[in-house]
Amino acid sequence: MKSLVSIFSLSQFMFSKKDKSGHAERRSRSYSPRKISANAWCLCVFAGAFIAGTAVAQEYLWPTDASRFMTSSFGESRPRRFHAAIDIKTWNRTGYKVFATRDGYVERISVSPFGYGRALYLRLDTGETVVYAHLERFNERLQEIVEREQERQGAYRIEKYLSAGELPVQQGAIVGYSGQSGIGVPHLHFEMRDAQNRPINPLHKNFALSDKAAPSIKEIAVSPLAADAMVDGDFVPRSYNPVLLNGRLIIPKPIRVSGKIGFAVEAFDRTTGVNNQFAVYRYQLFLDGSLQFQSQFDRFSYSENRLIDLVQDYYLMRHDWGRFHKLYREAGNTLEIYSHLNSAEGAILIAGTENEQTKSDEREAGRGLSWGLHDFMIVTEDFDGNRTTVEGQLLAGPAFELQVTSLEPQATRVLFNLSLPRAHELKHVTAETTAQRWFGTRRPAWRTAQAELAAHEATLLDAQALTPLPQDSALYPQPVFASLRNEKVIVYGNGAKLFRIAARDQHGIFSIPAFALVHDGAVPSQPFHVEVQKDFYTHHLRLEIAASLPLLEPPRVNFRVEEREVAANVIAQEPNRYIAAVPLAAIGADSVVLVVTAKSFSGAQSQWEEKFGNLVLTPERGGTLRAAAGGMQIRFEPSALYWPLYGRVEIKAQRVHHPLVIGPVYHVEPQDVPFRESAVLEINYPDSVSDPSKLGLCARDGERWNFKAAKHNPFTRTLTASVSSLEDFAIMKDEEPPVLVIQSPSPNVRTKTRRPPIRCHVVDHISGFESQRDIQLRLDGKLLIAEYDPERELVLYQPKADLTPGTHVLTARAEDQCGNVTEREARFVVP
């Protein structure tokens, strides 16, 4: 190791040559590799050869002596982008050496208070580019170039491009030192790009990191991907926590699915020696042993960064479920991370009818999945092949309906006649009972009852020849089947008033529950009413209908859309609770009227009527969402969307409990659908505002309102800004100046050195600063090229030469995005 460090120091000779005092000599601006002396060239060749012989024959050298541990991996999720590098652990310290991983030349130098901070771009002899970011400083030669460019531009933030061969480097040369500039704690951001400037996974360069830790699977999710798809009896996504049983991670109960569904998994990886959580390198989904989906993070393009919202389940993320990686590919996702997809892009299709069932083969296991039990396995794997799997079963097939066709109450039991569709054979019946007479909109308290089949032979019946119901009983729901199978079932009720009966067929598929009520003719005293809750999903609207009394029949659900009506089928969950789903495409219009009509078992009727917007915006044409009362709109250009968006705007409140928010709050939906490109938000500001420069737009994030700078148009009295998601939007004013404190040198102090460090605390709590140019330090009237650290809220400057003895004047100025200004002055004496 000692000899290797000596080599690195020797190879640094190409950048700077030191005199006997240890100070670097100043180089000519016309520096060229041709001007290197013959001796220096020999030394460099010797150094390169020696390094090649001592670097364990690696083509690529590990880029730092800080550690061989990572703190972040390639492809991890960041806000609206992928992490394009690996981050290397520097033990929360700065100043470790950073080496050229291969021969090449300096292509670009970047310095910024934000993002990558101090960053160096090397073009390698392979045509690839490597990026070292968040550096504390560059080597001496590069530092000279940076400081000259900052002085020339009069700014701290610079971009400097160099031509090929202008500043060559050899493998192992010290190019800088690790730091924490830009965003984040101390670490080294090491990024590699191919010849087409696409980020690639650096671990493919055989750096031989030791890793024996397998990924961890926290949770899996299964989501309906169509309006008629269901998961465990509902139209909503479900999540499941794996259980460790006999050394295997499993989902204990089969997941009931129908229609088109998709898997997603929340998982993370670890590496040996550190506790950081990383992205999983590879995901796989198997169904009955056949591979349905595989993705792995090897490369991507910067133009595809927004597609992270399609790789991860954006809906689940926005609803605070976590970050789930989809095990299927959405329409519009052009990433090349998918190495295997079934014919449904990784999704699972369930046969809808008995005739549609097809036997699965190895290539098409996810298409037309036959009814019954199927095994699934999700595999998570890291780069070194350590893997963790979770196994479970799908119970595939649509739930079927039961019909209660006769009822014979006896002292301790009730005899039911059940009918079911011909395609299903009754194999098992379960029953639950409750003694509750009326139970409002809450769910009844069910208890399990004994149920048994009275006759096992099944006969086909005509739907017209059903046994009439007794007058004092109610049986529901009452579906009409073309042909039926008939079974007699005995349920031991023990005085129960309400029965819940469910069945299972030859495939193991469960029925929709049927209900029967036995009552004594008493009339309920409580009023009868229905309540409807709407939940919008990406492609469908789900309704939940709750009644204050049990219903005689399923409620009728109709949508009036312009000049047509759309009916929705309902599914019983409880005798007083039903759910329904309708495709948003079927009810797309500026104005939709929902009408729900219900009848209780006693004959009382109730109706719910509601009007809402469901405007259709398409990727081909774009469109505009507007508040019905005016004053606000959001414009989408063509191609700004991945798929049709069904939107609506609601004014939530005219007043908000926030002193800086003015005017109404516009609640814009859907807030869980990603965009391909930003939209333009426009809100009218009140006539009472005399100075619109103090205004901006804001979006709600929980209880917090985030300010967004906006352009103001005095003629239309509007504020406009681009937005990348739909939120609750409003106008915010900022008349508060920034906080600015000169910490060092203190006013009227006599410094101990002629190069006193200058340090100021600066922060703006509302609109913030547009750039570092909004924060200026001047010493005796001369602009200082000071470093702004937004995370620590500091502005720093270290004089590079002794100040003259006597009194000096330091002035500091900060201006926020709304033009509010704070200025401070401090006089100090240099000895």
C-alpha cells in the first residue's frame, strides 16, 4: 500500500511541480502536454507502468483511498430522477484523495453551491466519461484554473470546458479530494458514462467489492390494472407483508385476483460492512415456475429520468405506501432496464370466463391465466448474486354470484336454496349470522355459524321457476342467471336475524356473499338514507355505497354524461354496503351527474345525487383544466401526458390558516398520476394587490406550503409557473427580507491574522434565493468570490493574500426571489 501511495504522488507530477519550499510553481496559461520535459515524461511513463503492475491488473482503478464501501448504489430513486452513480463512504469526513480511474484528459470542471458542488469530468481513453462530485477541492493545477475562471466571470458558480489533450491525466493521478460541496453529507459521488453520455453501472468495471448481504423484502403490492379487475374482492390495490416460515419468506394466504393485475415490491439491499440501504439490482417475477418479468439497472439515459415515476408505483408513493418497484412495464416506459417481459408487459391476465381459460405454456404463462391456484415467486438480487425471494399463491378467477331462492326458517336452523352460475360447482359453503336487528351504516358484528349441504346433487333450473319468498323475509341480491345450479344448505342460526352466506367452487374461487334477513315485521324507527364515497384511480372510479338499513336489492348506480347514461354494476360487501367501479373513459366529460337509488328491506327509498367534473385530457392533444368559477387553469401541451388524464378542480376553501397564503385554494386532481412533461399553472391574483412582485405560487405538502417563483402579467393580473404534478395550489406573498448575520470577523474586532476567514449566516424562509448571485460579499467595495453553502446556511470566503494593515469594511447583501433585500456591514481592523 505504501508503494502505491508513492506512485499516486509521483503521477500527480503531470499537474503540478513543486519548488523546494513545497509551493506549487505558477504555470503558464498556454499549458500544453508538449511542454512537459523529457525527464517528466519518462517519470510519467514509469509511473503508469508501475501502477499497471501494482493495481492487481485492474483496467479501472478504485477512485479513492477513503474506503471500499458504498453509501448509495446506481439506479436508486431520487426526486424525479435516478441516481446516476455510486456514492463512496468517506466516514463523514473530507479530504481523502481522489484518483483518475484510467488514462484520459480533463473535459470539464464545474463549481456550484447546489447539486454536484465541485465536480470534475474526465474523458477516458475508452471514450467513457467519469464524474467525481461533491469534492472539497481539486488538485493544485485544477484549482488554479478554477480560481482564474471565477475571477474572470466574477462569480463562484462556473462551468469550464477544456479541449481534448489540453490537460491529460494518467491512471492513479490525484485529481482532487473528497468533500461535501453541493448537496449531501461528506461522500464521493463516482459516476461513469458510456461514449453516448449515458450513465452506466460502475460495478461492471470489476472493482471487486466484497458483499455477502442479501436484499430485504419489506412488502409486496398487487394492483388492479383495469376497471373490472379485482384483488381480494375489491377494486383497490392491496399490500402484503411476507412471513418467515421454515426459513422461507411467504405470503400465507392465497391472493384472490381477477381481470388484469400487476405486482410491485418494496425492497432494499445492503452490503457487507455498512448499514446503508441501497436499490435492488435485479427483480424477477415467476408464475408457476415461468419467468414473467425481469429488470436490472445497468444503464439509462438522462432524457429518461422522469420515467422513474413509471418504474416505481407512483400511485402508491403519493398515497404514502412507500416506494414500490413495479414488476410490469407501463405504457410510455422506454427504459432499457427490462431484460424479460411476458406478452402483457409483466402484468398478469386472468381468464374472464370459463371459455376464455387457456392452459399456460412457458412463454405465455401470464396470458389468460386459468381459474384456480397458481404459484408465484418474486426474486430480488444484488449485483453479487445474493438473493432473497418471497413466495405465495394466486387464486385466479372472477368471483361468482349466489342467489337465495327459498327460505324455510325452523326452530334452530334455516334451510336455504342456493343457486349459482352453471360454470361453478358448489364445493363448500360458509355462513355467518348476527342477532342485530338494525345497525345503521356500520358493519354488523358477524359470528361464524355451522352450515352444511343438505343435498349434493346439482340440478339445472329455469330462472322463472324459483320458489316464491315468504312475505316476512328479504333475500338479496337477486341476480338473474340464464341457467343455474341448485343446492340446499342448512344453516344453524340459533335465533339469528341476519345471515351472510358465501360459497367456494371447484376451482377454489369464492362467491360474492349473499344475505338473508328474518324479521318479525317490526318497522325500523331510524331514518333510511344512503351515502356514497368516490375514489378516483388512474383508469377507473370506485364507489362505496353505505345505507343506514339493509337493502332489499342492490342499489342502482347511473351516471348522466352529456346526453347519455352509463350504468355501473354493484357488488355486495355487506347487506347495507356495496361497491362498484366504472372506467373513467366511459364517463369522461366536463360535467357528470351521479345518481344512486336504493330501497331498504322495509320498502323505504333514498337517493344520492352528486355532480362532479371528469374532463379528459389526452397525450395527443393535451388540454386545460379550469376551475368552474374561473381564476385558475392548468395547461398541458401535446405529449405532456403518458396516457389520458381525467381531471377536476375544486375550490377547497376561500381562507387558509396560513398568514402568507392569499385567495382561494384550488384542489386539483388527480394528484397520483405522473406527467411526461411539466404543465403550466396560471392563477389570477386579487385586484387588491398593488405589488405583484411580492407574490408567487405555492403548493401544499401536508401542512406545509412550498413557495414557487412565478411570472406575473400586470395586464391579465395572473401568475404563471410550470408544475410537474397536480396538487393543492394557491398564491403566497413574501414581504419578509432574508436573515443575514455577519459572524466573522465580528464588527469592530481586531483580527489575529492578516487573512481572517469571512463567514456569514444567510437564509430566506419563504421564497428563497434564485441563485448564488443573489448573495454578495464585498470587502472594501470589491466583490468577493465567496462560497455559498445552502445546507448549512453559510457564505464563506478565505482571503488568498494578506490584507493590508488598518480598517476594512465588509458589506453583505442578500435578495430573495420576491425582491426583499437585507444588507449588513461590519468594520474590522487588521494588525
